[in-house]
Amino acid sequence: MPTGGNLEITARKKKGNVEISFQDEGTGIESEDQANIFEPFISTKEGGTGLGLTVSYNIIAALGGELELLQNDREGACFQVTLPIGGK
């Protein structure tokens, strides 16, 4: 969020998993960029390495979970992490 803003974090238990959502008030992710956001070295930020989401995705997957970009009508981006309760 280049100009600041709020980050809303929510968590809930659902079917043996915990779902954690991160909703920010940043600039969001353009629809044409969404298909490649978890690919390494893809960045739309000045000076970005394109590794943050890739590394996060791989760590969460190694724990038996999922990381996804959720579609909603709010400003910014919303990511959801789903992890199994008790580990993989």
C-alpha cells in the first residue's frame, strides 16, 4: 500500500482447516496480471524481485495449504491462506 491504508486480517475454522484472509486498501492487482502473480520474477512494482508471492505460495503448499487471490468488490487485494489444522 504505497500511500498507507488499512490491512484487515480475519481467520476462521472451516472443515478441518483454518482460513486466514488478508484484505488491503492498496492499488489492487490488474486483471491482466492476476494469472501470473505466483510465478517467480514477475513483478509490477518498481524495484520488485517478483519473489514474495512465489516464496509464500511454496511455503504454504509445503505445509499442505493453499494461497489464493480472492475476487471481491472492495478496493485493494484480498489473499486467503488455507492451512490444515494440526499440520500436514
